[in-house]
Amino acid sequence: MGQEITVTALRGASPSVMLFDLNRSLTGMAIERYASADAVRGDRPPDVLARRLFDLGATKVTVYSSVVTVEAPPERWDSLLPDVTHTIEHLFLYYGDDAGWSPEALGQATPPGTGSGNDTAPPPNGAAGTPGSSDPSAPTPSSS
């Protein structure tokens, strides 16, 4: 589930500012400004992204439609740029080590039966590989 966001990084007018142009809008026409990590409220996409960027070392974050503006100490951008780009690209991925929107990534409990963790429930009736499955490649009982 989910798809990577295409990101183009551009230097801002100040050496502490980077602009990230995305291939999709995160806020519509609303401007979301976060002056600090404490200013982040909620779990909407711009909120989650801002929280993650502050965790990386951002000092200010602004999200307006498909542009994310990030401020950080100028001397940190060489090492910070790949991490910020990766964080934005993977915001909406749901599976794997790079998951960005999974319940685990949001700090929430994993819903039961989602396949995460150690679910031990048997597959539901009609699951692939079981008799009565709607999957044409599933084995069927042989008649003798």
C-alpha cells in the first residue's frame, strides 16, 4: 500500500533553508507552519512529516500544498539532505523497513489481523490455497 513521493530538493535563499518540491499535495491550499516540534499537533500527513523532520534535526518546517520548506543549521545540510529526502519520499509507504504511515511508524498499536507481528489466526475461508477458494490457481481436492 502506498507509493513513494517524488522529491526535488532546491536550496533556499538562506543557507539554512531547503525547499522540497513534491509530485503531490500534502495540504491542499492550506499553509501549515511548525516553529518547533512542540507545535506539531495531530496525525495528518503534514503533522506526521513535520514531526519526523524535527526528529532528524529540522528547526522549522512549513508545508504548503506540494512544497515542504525545512530550516536547519547550514552546517548540517550535507548530512541531513539525504535523510530528509528519504523521509519525505517514504511518507506514504505502508510496508517494509521504510514504512512511513504504518501504525507502528505512527506509534500506535498494530490492528489485529493485519499481518504485522506474530498473528497466529488461521487464514479466512476462501483464502488462497484452501479448498473452496475463488483463486483458480489454488489446489482443489482430487476425486478418486
